[in-house]
Amino acid sequence: MLLKIKGMEGPVKVTMNTTALENKMSALEILRSLARDLGKSFMPYVEQVATLMATKMMHDAVASGVRKSATKMLSILIGCCDDQTKMLQLLKVFLPEFAKEILQKTERYDFMSVKWLT
């Protein structure tokens, strides 16, 4: 695709690697299906998957679909935990990263214009 970009001389060719995005989305779907279908049998892998979701996938710079799928994995992974201690450990991995993501997104907005918040 050729685009004219301000400050650049002439049209610039832009390419996008959609295969990498498709692979990420497929991997997320496979992990979600495995976790949901295996339930508590998936427990040995919960910490690894949660760390991947929280540190990499929830902060994907390109695709909002990847970020949404990674965030939705939390509820499925909680269902895979076999006791409350493991659920709390999972939340300790996810929640700080989730809070960072929310703060990063809300910094762009001016909430002073919303009367009911002030």
C-alpha cells in the first residue's frame, strides 16, 4: 500500500505482517480452549500462561484483539485454580499489569469535563 505521509518525500510503501497477528490470535484461542476444557487439570500451566498474558499479551502495541483476549483469560485461569491461595497468586500477577494498562489508557482522557466524577 502506498501512503502520502506529511514530511516524507513522495508516497511511502507500508506493509504489515498479518501472519504474526494471526498466529498470536490462534495461540490465544488454543490456550483459552485448553484452559476452559481441562479446568483444574490445566493448573500446572496457569502461572506460566498468566505471566505471559500479563507481561506480553495485555500490552500488545498493535492489536486490541490480542489485549482483550489476554485480559479475558483471567477469568478462565481463575477457574483452573484448585484453591484460594493459587487464585490470589494469580491475581497478584494480573492485577498490577491490568492497573498499569488502565492508567495508561485513561491518561489520554480529560475526566474533568465529566461532572459526576468531580
